[in-house]
Amino acid sequence: MGFDIGLLLHSIPLMLKGALITFQISLIGAFLGIVVGFILILMRMSPLKPVKYLAEIYISIFRGTPLLLQIFFIYYALPGLLGINLPPFMAGVLALSLNSGAFVTEVLRGGISAIPSGQFEGAKALGLKQRVIWGRIILPQVFIMILPPLTNELTMLVKASPLLSVITVVELTRTAQQIMMSTYRPVEVMLAAAVLYFVICFALTRLTHQLKGRFVLISGR
């Protein structure tokens, strides 16, 4: 049994369809993860201790438990606990988003703590409002600093997306499994899947690098 290039070419359309699902899951998960991260960092900065403790508990739970367990909990346990029945795609995206948000919070915390306190004090001395201080001064600098770790988090979501195949999300790995089971040719199929995962991660990395370059150019840093 040699390497069947014909099978590889025949499988490409289905594999690309699965890769598109993986790409969508990763982007949506990353976007919602950033939203969750911002909410958590605001909670951690709150003067109310119960709010801060709630954020700390959330972060500890999602950072300290396996992602696969979180996926199972959201897909299988939520219907029984809350009566919420989510389709596999939505359950998978929700699990990735909630998990990613816990890690994004630490990235944001590191970026904000790297801003010199003199900038906050100087902006307040000038009488600037909080929304101006954060929107015009702090967050643009934080965004530039945290873009590399955010890129890493995005690629981690791509690599974690195969876990969603256990709840029947037909992403790239699930598609590869289906083709492999029907053709009994694991080498060609898994090699194609590995190449597509590499292409997705490489494209996302290059895209964020270009985005950072343009943002730095616009901000004048």
C-alpha cells in the first residue's frame, strides 16, 4: 500500500469544509473569549470584594479543570441543570469562549500592569475623563503589548477545536475521522489534516503580525 495521492485530492473539498468550520469556531471563540476577558478584568478591578472573588473563582475553575470536561459539562449537564439545550456547534463555541476568557484575563492584567502608573496620574491631573483615559491612552498601548500572547491564545483555540469532535461538531478532525473510516487510509487523511491545521495557524499568525504593524504605525509608536 503506497501513498494514494488520488485519495488525497479527492478528499480535499470535504477537508476544506471541515477546516472552514474549525476557522469559524476559533475566530468566534477568540472574539467571545476577549469579551469575557474584559468583563473579568473589570470585575477584578472592582472595589467590591464579592465581585473580585467571583472573578477569581471563575478564573481558577476554568484554568484548573480540563477543557474536555468543560465541553462535556456545557453540552450534557446544562440541559439537566438549567434546561438549556444547545446545539453542538454553539455548545462547543461557548466552552472554548469561557475557557479562553479565563486565560485572556491574565493577558490583559499583564498588559495593564505594564503601563507606567505615571500615565494614569498624568491623565487624571489633566482632568481627562475615565473613558478618554482608557479609550485614547491606556487600551491602545495595552493592545499592542498583548497582541502576541493573544495570537498564541488564538492558535491554542485552533489546536483545541478537535476536542469538539466528541460532541459531534463536524470540524476538521471529525471530517478527517469520517473520511478515514470510509477509506481505511489514515496516513493520507491525517497528513492532509495536519497540513490544514498548520496553514490555519500560520495564516492567523501572519494576519495578527500585520495587524500589529499597522496599529503601531497608526499610533506612532
